[in-house]
Amino acid sequence: MSEFKQLAELEEKIGYKFKNREYLHHAMTHSSYSGGKNYECNERLEFLGDAVLQLAVSRYLFTNMQKTVPEGGLTKLRASIVCENALYTFSKRIDLGKYILLGKGEEQSGGRDRKSILSDAFEAMIAAVYLDGGFDEAQKMILRFVPSIEAIKSGKVRLGDYKTVLQEIIQQNPEEHISYEVEEFDEAHNRKTFKAAVLLNGQVIGRGQGGSKKESEQAAAKEAVKLMGYETD
């Protein structure tokens, strides 16, 4: 499929047609493809997209959640929606990896399914819509992926943010303390693997691994939550 057709297909999936499709092309260009030239890859767009995402979700929650929900509660809800795991979930819904331009090495090492690459590209795509159509259009696109207020209120939406879930469980006992340690770091076949442990009062209660420090910590937290008898996705 030609690049033109690929971008048109992606436009259909996100429900927005670009006036200047170059924004979308830029958003889908990974640094490995641009030869490390920051001005040609999507890293600056990712920076802007993160800010637009935070504002859009903040306004959504502020407008729709009950006035009785305190600032701390809104902050936790927003964190669960804009975290890397949530963005990865959104990206997989539209098979975003299919449209990202990657260098040969990144392609061969599984970059199209790497959580950090997909979540960054999703944020860059948000910025592209914002620059092309303004904040309202960017928010419309974002809200196509964000769970409904009813689902959020039900408490069923966690979107893989197990660190927040674990923290909420442990906070029921103020004397308890959680910490994370990265135990190992391996780099083989051009792919990094982190191994982390989550500790409760200095004792390991979960271990996990992933392609980034954050991903490995989330995996460790998920194991701890499961071992405590709570359901996980």
C-alpha cells in the first residue's frame, strides 16, 4: 500500500481528515527513520501532543465528573487515562504500528509493537490534529478513545495502570510503604529489556519485565495486585 493510501486509511480510523497531511506524515516518522534528525522525526510533536492530551482529558473530567470528586481523585483518573499503557491500548485499537515509519534496525527488533514507540506516536498524532484543525478537533479525536464517564465512574476502567491501583490498595494502611527497583538491564539483538521488582516495606511482592523501566515497573505492580487477590485485565 502506498504511503498516501496508508495515511488516508489512518485518517478514517481516527475520524479526522487533514487539510495538510504533512502533519500526519511527520507524526508517524520515528527518529530511527529520520536518521536521528530531531526536526524531521515526531519527538517534538510528541511533546506538544502530551500537553494537548493532558488538557483535553482534564477538561473532560472537570466538566463531566461530579463536583464532589476532589482534585486528588481527578488527578488519579487523568493519570490512568493518559499513561503509557492506556496510550498503547488506544494505539492497538487502530493498529497504529502499521503506519509508523521506522528505520531498518528498529523494524527488525519489533519496533512496530513496542509500547514506548506506539504511545509516543499516538501523542504525536494528537499534536498533528491540533496543529491542523485546532484544539476542539484534537479533543474530539482523543475522546473517541477515552472510556465513557459512566465506565470511569464505575471504577472498572484501569487501562493497565497497575502502579496506581497498587498504591490505592496500600494507602488503606498508612504505615505501609511501596518502592520499585530495577534489578536487571539486558541489551541483546538491539532490544532493551528491563527487570523490576516492587517492594512493600523492603520486601519483594512482585516482579516484572518490559522494554522500558516504566513498563517493567507496571508489570511488577500487576503481579503484586494479582497476588493480593485482586482481578487484573
